Amino acid sequence: MADEGTGPTRRGFFVGAAVAAGTAVAAGATGWLLRGVDGDASTAEGAPTASASPAPDADRRPGITFPDVPQRHLALRVLALDGVESAALPALVAAASRVESPPDAGEVTVTVGYAPAHALTLWPERAAAASELPAFAHDDPAIVTGGDLAVQVCAETASGARDAADAVVAALGARIVWQQAGYRDAPTPHGTARTSTGFIDGIVNPRTAELREAGVWTDAVHRDTHLVVRRMLISASFTAQPVAAQEQAVGRSRDTGAPLSGGGPDDEVDLFAKTADGRLLTPAASHARRAHPSHIGRPLMLRRSYSFDPPSGAGLVFIAFLSDPQTFVMTQRRMDEMDDLMAATTTDASGCFFVPGE
């Protein structure tokens, strides 16, 4: 399932201290934005220059909460830097931010996460909650885990994402542990997108600064966060079912994304709604019920997932940013107990990484 493709050339991807023609770089601690510009631009007056932030407020971090609607393409790389000590990693990551982006790639965001062991060494207090993920019920026995860094590159073109990711990997001198290309369908009017199963993903997300303060950022000062990434295969036995059966497993309409309990796609799932004969409208084993945040008493994580196409069935690169990895662990444990959608999945690569802010 891993996408092994590389771009035709890496020439011209790296720029010096002064930003060269081809891109504007907005660099943060471990997230930066590449804005492709006209190749005839120069470093003379009026040329693009590095800026401290891609957005007017600190709540908007590249590849996490900026842009508001995620780009169409993903290039994910989980990397090993053999023999590199924790203390050397931030400087290597900073050096890797000097990459260019082609003009047609749109806003290319690069987000880097550190493995828990490195994070706890570098930021022992800020990363106190950093931890590896435990094993879950639907993990592949040969699941791929580990890695020193996770690099998420998002762009409007597949080649733009891939080439920027390859450039970062080359700059780091890293070995790829696992990688995956992903895509998102055209956004709905709500900014969500359909996965390769045809269902709308990301409906329940923290859409206000207040909700993100509670569930995404570890604190309001640094705006650190944790990245959970998992590559999931959804069995062809699920996608071959009648749509009505799929909807019962998901707990939402495939067409509109509305909960089976009624209302529109943005309405809350009514966990208590029943038919006249007493049957739950949102089935007991449906994903919408099992994953509902009210069951664990935790704030919302921010999901920013991408699809991919395996040889059969459907594929999803599950990506979530959250203030505490235990929010994901608790949610996944509930789904392990009973969830008709998750029962049709196998996760063959997984990791949890700390993404420091400023």
C-alpha cells in the first residue's frame, strides 16, 4: 500500500537564508507554508520573503488548522534518522524548511512531528503526555510502527506534495519507515470531504478557536499538539454491501452525511432517538455511536484524514491532532469493543508524534 513514487528531479528545491525564486517560506517551529510564485521572481525589492506566520492569528497553524479547507493531496513520510541524537533534530528540521514549491501547487504545508522519546527529551514538560500508541484490536499482526519523525506535506497537486516531501526527506538524510500518498475529494459546502467509501468524513470537528483550545492545543502559549496517524484498509466486504447496510454500520446517511437519528449533516447525533417500535435510530454498534465524544468525556480531536486506493476495498490515512493522545486511545478502545465499521478495517501502519508550536 505504501506509495513509493518519487518526483523526476529534486534540482532547485533548496534555498538559502535569503528566499530564492520559486517560493515564499513561512516557517514555524515544526510547521511551515510554501507559497509557489512566478519562477521569474527574484530576491530584489518586492520578491517573496520569509514571514513569521502564514495567518493572522496563532490558532492557525500550517497543515493543522490552516488552510481552513485541507488541500487536495497528501504526501506522508514517517522517517528514521539512524544515529542522530534527539538534541540534533530541531536544527535538522529547521534546515529542511528551506525548500521550494512549484507555482501550481498552491499553498504547500509541511508539518513535522517528533517521536515521543525525542519529544520527552527535548521538551520534557511540554511533551509530558507524549506516548506511543498501544496495540488495538484491528491492527495487522505485522503493523509498521516507530520512526523518529513524521512529515505531513499537503498541497493542491499530487506532484507538489510528493516533490516537497522528497525534498524534506533528502535534506534530513532520513530513511523512510513507511509512506503513503493520499487525496481528498472536492470539498462539500461545509469544507468536509468524502472518503473513498463515499461517506463524508470530518463532520464532527472542533470548528472554533475555543474548541481547539480545549481539544487540539496542549496549552494556549506554545500551541503544541500531538499527531496520530494510522493507515487503514477498509475491506471490500464492507464496500460491497448495500448502501443501507453501510449506513447502519456508519450511523449516517451516505448521501448527505446526516445522522440516522435525523436532521442535517451538522446536527448532533441523537443517541436516544428511537423508532415507534423502540429500535435505536443510531444502531448500538454504529460508528457514530461508538465514536461519540460524549462517552469518554473528552474534548474533540481535529481530524484531517485522506483517502487512498488499495488494490481492493478502500483506504484511509487517518490523521488527528489532539491535546492528549489518550483521547484517541480511549475512543479507539470503545470502537474495539463494538463498531461495525471498524470491524471491517485493518490498520497496517501507525504512530503518534509530538508537534511543538512556538
